[in-house]
Amino acid sequence: MKTILFLLTLVPLLLNAQMTITTNEHVSEALTPDVLRAQIGFTEEHKSADVIKEHLNAIVASVKQFDPKGEFCHGGGYFLSPRYSYKDQKQIFNGYGGTLSFECDFKSIDHYNALLEAIHKIKASSVLINQSALTWAVSLKAQNSARLAMRASLLRMANEQALFFSKETKMRCDISAVAFEGSEPPHPVMMKSMLSRANAPLKEEATPTEAPILRDETLFLDATVNYTCVNEK
């Protein structure tokens, strides 16, 4: 009688058996950079803060005219500060210093050169330009589009895995959770270099710049997938 009771108790446990499986899935995609990225800065020193403001405002207005919708450049806030020197333990006022900077994503090298040419036409000779190295980069829009496609690919892989586990375990296996972890293409460090004054001999116009070498970047996406398998009744 005890044996019969034990078997009757074991049957529902087997019928309700459950198993959890966890896998790590991985996909990657090579992306061709679609924008040229650069930082462009401006500095000036002058006895008058108003003169610096006038010169930097003209540059901001030129960039806004070139990019009226703010699609390519951001930044444009400038900073003014007094400059002092010290002699015989006395503070001597030397004037003001002003800085202005933009970070821009350009569609092409011609687009980049066009902006610099427009700036050089209106820039005061006392304003110095600080330019970073031009670098190719994958735009945020392209990254987001690729990431959505990769997520869809990972979900298809997970569904195929669920069918595979169902076949191998003779149970019904379903996806119970998916946790995505990804990485973006590396952003290169932009090193600034001081260029010569625009009023130096034979420097009335900006010299066109050549585009750097283009190389694909890889976007990675990983996911931890949990499957729950139960006996089919």
C-alpha cells in the first residue's frame, strides 16, 4: 500500500517537471563610417571684452547660417575671462581672453571645407583657430538602425534555440527573458593643434583639407537569454 501511494505522488511531479536553460548569444556587424567628425575652437585676447564678444558672435552667426537647423554642429557657447600678470607682487590687468568651440559631424570633406571657408571670410585676424584631427565616425542614426537590426537577429536566434531545446529535451521550451548588452564603435580621441593666424602671409583663405582614410568599424551586441522548459501534458 505504501508503494502505491509513493507512485501516485511521483506522477504529478514528473508531469509538472520544469527546467531552466541560459545561453549567451552574440552578433556583430561591420559599419562603414558615414560622417567626418571634428572639433573646431577659437581663441582671442584683447583689452576689450566687447571686441572679443563681437568677433566670436560673428563666428557663431556664420556657423548658424551654414547650419540653420543645427543638424551638423553643436556647441557655440563662448567663455570670457580676465587675464592678469604679476610684477613685484602686484596684479596687473592685461585684458580679456575668450574661447569658443563647436563639435561637428560633416557629410563629406567638401562639407567640412565649405564651413571653414565661410568662417575664414568673416573671422577677425586676431582670432586663432584650434582644429582637431578629422576622424571618420559612425553616426548615432546609423548605430541605432544597426542595433535594431541586430536585436531582431538575436531574437530570431533565440527562437531557433527554443525549438532546438524543445526537440532535444522532449519538453516545451519558451523564451522567458532576454537581456541585451552592446558596445558602440570606439570614438577616437581628438587631439587639438594650434593653427597659424589667418592674417599670416598668403593665408587669406583656408587651405582645403583632405579626408582621412576610411575604415569600417564593428558594432557588437550580446544577449543573455533564459529559456523555461516544461513537460507538455
